[in-house]
Amino acid sequence: MTTVSVRLSGHEKEELRKYGKLSTVVRDAIDLYLATMRSKRAIRRLRELQRANELKTNVETDIRLIKEDRGR
């Protein structure tokens, strides 16, 4: 398993501890960050495809595709 070091101030540490065990909170934050990046990549790819193929999608389709991507 890989170890990641994070520097936190005393105040940041106490704030994070309000949400649970520090290592769990940081792990959840990393998971959320990665999910956000996957979603941004999917939206960027959709926009590229729309430009390339002159296709248009609606908001509902975009949301469905993002939810499908997050489920992977």
C-alpha cells in the first residue's frame, strides 16, 4: 500500500477530526477529488465530441452520462 504524507496545521487537523478519523477523512477527500476529475474529463470529452460531430446533447443526457461514469 502506498503512503501519502499530508501537512496540516493544528486548526485544519481539528476541523477534519470533526468528520471522523483523520486517515478516513483524507481518503474520502481523495476519492471525491478523483470522482470530480473523472466527471470533468467526461464532460470535456462530450464537448469535444459535440464539436467534432456537431452533435448536441441536453442536460439530462449529460447528467445520465456523468452518473454512469461515476458508477464505474
